[in-house]
Amino acid sequence: MSLEHLPLLQQLMVVLAAMALFTSFVLLEQARLVAAIHAFAWQGVLVAMVTAIVAASSAHAHLFFSAALTLGLKGVLIPWMLHRLVRRLELDRHSEPLRRPALVTMAALALVIFSYWLVLPIVQQELIFTRNIVAVSLAVVLVGLLMMVIRTQAVAQVLGFMSMENGLFLAAVSATGGMPLMVELGVAFDVLVAMVLFGVFFFQIRASIDSLDVDRMNRLTERVDEP
Amino acid sequence: MTVAAWGLALLQALLYVALAPLLAGWIRKVKARLQNRRGAVILQPYRDIYKLFGKEARMAHTASLLFRAAPYIVFTATWLAAAAVPLVATGLPTAAIADVIVIAGLLALARFFLALAGMDVGTAFGGMGASREMLVSALAEPAMLMAVFTLAMTAHSTNLVSVVDHQLASVDLLRPSYLFALAGLVLVAIAESGRIPVDNPATHLELTMIHEAMILEYSGRHLALMDWAAQLKLLLYGALVANVFFPWGIARDAGIGSLGLGLAVVIAKLALLGVALAVSETVLAKMRVFRVPAFLNLALLLALLGLLSHVILEVGA
């Protein structure tokens, strides 16, 4: 099925999913932490909008609740918490440009193509067009993973982790019409707890190595006092 | 019939030349108002060109024949490229050469001679400007072609007229690939026509200038032609963005009514684009030259994402 046979609402959903993928790239390339947090908030808002559209075009009424939950949690609460953390860690002017931006972009684009290739057999078996969004959400997951590999700064790595979670949520919503409400509540709560724990860890890391650059943890060695 | 059609095509090409300084003047006026200045009248670029044509064209002693010929080649190549882009009507005989690869080639030809002329006299500024222009264009061209290929894949043709027709036939479709291609093409257009985050068209007293550095040695009618060609290029990109992505109102037959409507609509669209450009130029600051590759990297990324989202999301398995 191609785009011409879709109702307008689902076309809008496809556009929003593509924009969520774009915010993933913005997150990956963004040098300044505060701007990256804003990009993450926009991604949360876009995922919430996709969820709301799925809810409106299908009979799953509980998806409205989950869209509101996503908007509140990933669009507002977690970005706000991260923002506060960054301000308290005095990192709000911190900027760390990528060393090889063109190479990283090409790697991320290769990941998009890879995830499309991976999803192709699944999509071919099904008739519902919106399952193509599964490829996009898998790409969001992989780009988030790439961000965790490339970035050395702890807060940026957490952003990559959270955007991976966004991608998984997008996949669940677009492929199966959402998870049961209990599971979604559990995941949302987990993400919130993870965020609080990350906050504690930031202070711990900084207290022990006086920086949030996790590459420096490789150089930690245990001093053995020879007798 | 064919004579009338060719006449219309010629009229459209002349319209490009006639409108180009008006667009430049309009952008300057809006920008001046935004900066709380009164600004020169909108017709000022015409007066500048008229004045420059009346002045003597001075040459450096080291200038070769190339330096003398370059303004004519640059102007003609840019004009030919512009004449191929549909401005008011689509069903003209020039539609046969309205191929995006032809247009990119003609613009590359103009740029090649511009850069050669910049280096010809042998001043430091000319060589510097030429090398920067080549840096920008080498990075902008792949992004432009990728953005255009996104459209071509949707319309199954690289001809602009069929792209426009295809877009007119499917108005009720939201295409993510068009969104990305539009954003990519706008960034390329800003870089290629030397507008603010990349180059500042209002000054030639900066060390970071690109376009002005190349034409620093020109005077008189040569300078007028170079300026006119730059304004023509801006209008070309404006018409490309306005007519390919928002083609509504363009005349599809040769009736007086639809032609008149097409002209009015395209002028309104270009005026809106001019206001948008003036606002963005007022809000943004010029980038360092070494930041420009990152800017064009973003354009390429957007264009590639447009291509990929067309394949992934629009074609369907």
C-alpha cells in the first residue's frame, strides 16, 4: 500500500514519525547540552502526538491516556529534570562538538538503511501501512545507541538512552496499537526512576573523577600498596 | 500556436530579468524596516544597474580576455538556467530543458567562470573568494541534487514541469519527504545565493566575504552584469522553492486570465519568501567561514533523510 490510499490522519502520523527521526539526528549532532535537551523534549512531544493520532484513528481509547502520559513525562517532566540537573552541575554552557560530524552522520544514515532492510520482511507480510513506521522507530533506537557509543559526556549518554526508549515506544504504538495499560504505566515509572537514579549517579561520578566525561573512567586504576 | 508559445517563453525569460532587481530591492527594504531604518526605495537596484551601465569599465593591467568575457558568460548562463524554471506558466516550450540537472549544470558553468574571473587579476582577495566559493558550492551541490532527486523519485522524472504537475495532481497528500527536501533546498538556496548565515550581501568590507571578494575588481557595465546575475540567481532559487513546493495558482494554459492569475500569485509568493528571508537575515548572525561546512552538512542530511523517508514511508513494500 502506498501513501495515496491512507486517510489524512495516518499521513500526518507518518510525517510526525519522520520528524521524530529527524530530532534523533539533531540530538546526535547537537554540541550544546541544553539544546540537546530541548531536541529530546520535542521528540517526546512528537511521539506523544503519534500516540494520540493512533488513539484517534483506532478504537484503543486507553492510548489517549498513554499519549498524555508520554507528553507529561517525556515532553515536560524529564527534560525539566535534566535541565535542572545540568544547571546544578553548571554544565549549561558546556559544549562538546563531534570530532567527525560528517562520518557520524553517514554512520547514522547507514543505520537507518539497515533498520529498513531489517524490517522489510515483517512489513511485506502485513497489510497495514503504518507498520512502515516500525523501520523508523528501529532507526530511532539504533541512532540512540550510536549516540551512547559516540558521546563521552554522561548527560548526553543519558539523552541517547532516553531517545532509545522513545523509539521502542513508537514501535509498540505503531505496530500493535500500544501495550496494555499496566505495562505502559510500569515502563513510564521505570523511566522516571531511571532518571532519578541517573541524577544521583551524575553527582557520584563528578565527586569521584571531577568530571562527567566517562572516558576518563577508563584510566581509573586501583592503587595496590606494595608491602 | 508554437510562435505564441515561444513568445510566451521569451516573455517569461524577460520577466525574470525584469523582476530580479525588484526582489533584491524588496528584501533590502523589508530588512531596513525591520532594523528601524527607512531604507532605500524598492527600485534602487534598477537605478544602481542603470548608473553602472553609464560608467566606464576599468580593467586591471594584468586582466586577460577571460576577465573581460566572464560577466557576459556568467549572466547568460544564469539567465538560461532561470529561463528553464517555470515562473508564471508550465506549458511552455522551454519545459523541454527544464531539467534540474541541466539547471544545476548551467549554474555550475556560471560559478566556474565567476571563480576563474576572481583569480584572473591575481589579487589576494579574488583568489580567496574563489576558493571559498568553490568550498561552498562543492558542499552545496550534492545537497541540492539529493533534495531534487527526492522530488524526482516521487514524480518519476527530473523535469521540473512534470514535478510541478505531479505536485498539483496530489494536493491532499502530506509527504514527509517533501518536508525534508524543502528544508534542505532552502538551506542550499541560502548558501548558493550568498545570503546571511553564509555570506553577507550588504558589505564588501569584511574579511569573510565570498561573493564580493570575487567581483571586487569589476567596475562599470561588468559589475552591473555580475550584480544582476547574482540577483537573477536569488530569483531563480525563490521561483524554484515557490513553484515546486507550493505550485498552486501557476498558469497551466495560455489564457490571459490564467496567465494574469499566475503572475499575481507568483509575485505574492516571492514577496512572502522575501519577507521570510529578510526576517531570518535580521534574526541570524553571519557564521564563521569554517562553520559553513556544518551548515551544508545539515542540508545534505535533510535531503538524504527526505530520500530515505520517501523509500521507507511513502513507497510501501
